Amino acid sequence: MFTPETNFIVAERQKARGRRPHRARPDRTPRRVASVVAELDDTQLVKVTFRDGPDDEPMTSRFAFVRVRAGNRLGGRVPWPPREEWLIVEWPEGAAQPTDYWISNLPEDTPPERLARLARLRWKIELDYKQLKGELGLDHYEGRSWLGWYHHTALVTAAHGFLTLERMRPNPQRPT
């Protein structure tokens, strides 16, 4: 990955004949995530509340938000430099090293609270997937056609949406 200080330059033509260079090349070598994170200091770590925990207690942790450019796309035939993305690093207080890393392509003006909340949303997605498989039968399909699979997943997703909306209602009216 490249830090924001990296410049991508299209080289000048070396000879009078031949194809002109068209690919932007970096002016430095890519670095590993670990080396970028090792250079972080305490001033770059921000304490962020990212969701409500059990008993409506807010959950907080320390995060670093660094703009980087991914270096894995340079091997292809891409004529432009890679876009800037967020490297989100969670480094809880008292931990010797970071616990989690994420890359996000959200805009540069995205607030840190939103970046942290979306990065830490994985647990909710895993719970939903577990419910889709266990309670609603997403993994019970035994057909052999694409159309059958499509219908099955559409019905399971609709059932999941209905149950989610029902759970969100504070005092549902039950039939007598």
C-alpha cells in the first residue's frame, strides 16, 4: 500500500520512436500495512463510540484512520493510479498491537464515527446470516435450477425482512 505522500507520474518518452508511456508509476515502493501502522503515534489514535452495547452501554475503542492507496492493482494494465481509500485500524487501549484492520472506499470527508460503526458492523451481519441459515432455512434448498435457488433465496430474504421489522415494533398487537 502507498501512503498519501506517494506521487504517481507518467514517465517521459525515452526515444523518438515507439509507444509513449501511459501508465502512472509510483515514486516509491509499496509498504506493508504493518509498517504503516508501526509509524502511528498516540496522537493519531482517536477514541470513538461505535455502537450501543449490552444494557445500552456505549462501546468505545481507539481507532486510527489513514488515507492510503492499495498497491495490489499495479500489476494490471490500469493507466491511472489507484484511488485513495481509508485504512481503519482498531487499537484498543492497553493492547500491545492492533486487533483489527479494514479498508474502506468511503469518501474522504466521512466522519470517523461512521467509519468505525460500519467497520464494526460485521457482528450484526454474521447474526443475520446465522438466522437466515438456522431459523429461516437458507441452507435447506436442494433443487437443481438457478430459478429455483433464486426463488428460495428471495422468499427467505423476505421472511427475514418481515421478522426484522416485527422485532423493531415496540408493542405489537397480538390477535386475540
